[in-house]
Amino acid sequence: GAVGGGGQRDPAAAASELRAELARCLVEQGVLLKGLGRSEPRLFREAIQACEAHAPAHFQVGVEASEAGNAAAAKEAYTRAVRLHLGYVEAWNNLGVACRILGEPEHALEAYSMALKVNQNCKKTRENLAICLLELGCKALQAKEWKNASGFFKQALTFNTNNADVYFNLAVMYAERQKFDRAKVNYELAVHFEPGHINAHNNLGVIHRRQGNVEAAVHCFEQALKFSPAMNLANKNLGAIYGAMGRMSEAISLTRAAIEASPRDAEAYNNLALLLRDQCDMDACLAHLASCIKLAPENPHADSRGSSFLHQEAKS
């Protein structure tokens, strides 16, 4: 502390140090009690009252707000923490999380970038950056801003090469642009890094079927159903293939499962109507066709002369 005349400490400096020490002790006590299952958030507020400039106290208030589901209050507290201590990696990371919850991916990206600037080797920061860039990429994808979407997805992979959802959304983008070979590679990478990624299995099956590789398509739909037996799309798609192959009883069973999983899927009712027509069960055929028309009067597939269509999932 500063030293005045006669070797006496500056009273203001001494009082400031005392308040800072009190704040530190209150925060430590609060964290300790929380670890023992006795949460006392008032201790963190008291710490701020004792020393407004104590960044860890603001950080802990942010944690309490996050855990209570109040992202706006958490953002405010973490912002105060990083303003007081620019090198506070944990606060920057948590600020990014709060911004993402609030639907502010651009602000989240800024926060994660600051965290990475402080510590290049923080794995959590790199994973958070990848997730944030993925969200920005999905936003661009929905707007059909292909160049921006591709840029965000590829940048995400520089921070986390194992994120299956990034590969999945890259594949969706390529499929929408009719670049099916590139889409296929990225769906395969998605299931490599996350074997249970059912949407990637399903969409990969759709591409194989489109390219005439029925055996590979069947395998993909079966893989999706292995991880999620009730998956509407995979049941419907595999049912459509089995119907075309003449495996009628399996096709009907799968299409019924698709309807059970998603009772408002008009197209599944139409597909089932077609299968029942081919089995000469006209009463059941017309009943399911009526259900299709009731659910979607303008559905182009609500026609007993139509055919079964394969569909893919376009969500992460």
C-alpha cells in the first residue's frame, strides 16, 4: 500500500485492501459452501458490496443466475467480471454461453474469441467457438447464404474437427445445392464421429437411394432405426423402399410405425394407402387416403395414384 509521512500507511489504501480481502473471503466461503451442497448466493452479493471491483464475485453471481435460468442477468454479471479482469477466461466463456442462450451468436463469438486470445490451449473455449460458429452457419444456411454458411462451418472445424453436427450441416448445404457426392462424404464423417447420428444415417440413405444404391440405402435406414426404432423418416423411407421391392408386409409395418411416431404425417398415410391398395385392401386404402387429405388438403401426394417419396432431415 501507499506510505504517508512518518511511515504511516495511507488509510484509504488500507481500507481498500481490507474490503478486497473481505470480498475474497466471502467468495471463497460461498464457493466452499456450494461445493458442500449449501448454496448461499447472498455471500457473493455481500462480496460485491464490500468491493465492487472484485471480479470473481461478479463471476459467481453470473453462475448463480445461469443456474437459475436467467441468462440476461448472467450476461450482465459476466460482462462486469470481464471488464474488471480482461484475462478472466472462465468469465469470457460463460459470457459466450449466456449470449448464445439469448440468441446473440455474434456477441458469443466475440466473447469466445477473447477467451481464446487469453489462453490458446483452452479446450473448452475451442469447443465453444466451434458450437457458436456452427450456429452462425445454420443461420446462414436457413437464409440460403451458401458462401457464409460454408465459411462458418469450415471455420468451426478448425476449432473442433470431431463435431459431427458441423459435418452434418455441411452435408445438408451440399445436398441443397445438388452436390450429392460432397454431401455424402460429410454425412459419412458425421456418423464416423457420432455413430448414433440418426439424421445423418437417414439422409445418407436418401442420397444412396437417389444414386441407385438400394442396398446401401437400406443399410443406412436400418442404422438409423437401430439407434432410434421409432424414427418417423427412417421408417417411412425404408417402408417406401421395401414397398418398391415387393416386401409388402414389412413395408406396411414400417409405414405404420412412421405414422405412430408422427400421427400428423400426411404423406405416411398416403404411402400406407398405396401399399394397402397394392394388397387390394381398398377400404383401408381409402380410409388412410382420407386421413392424408384431412391432414393436408393441398398435399400434392394426397393421391392414390401417387408414389412413395424419400425424405431427409434438414436440421442439426
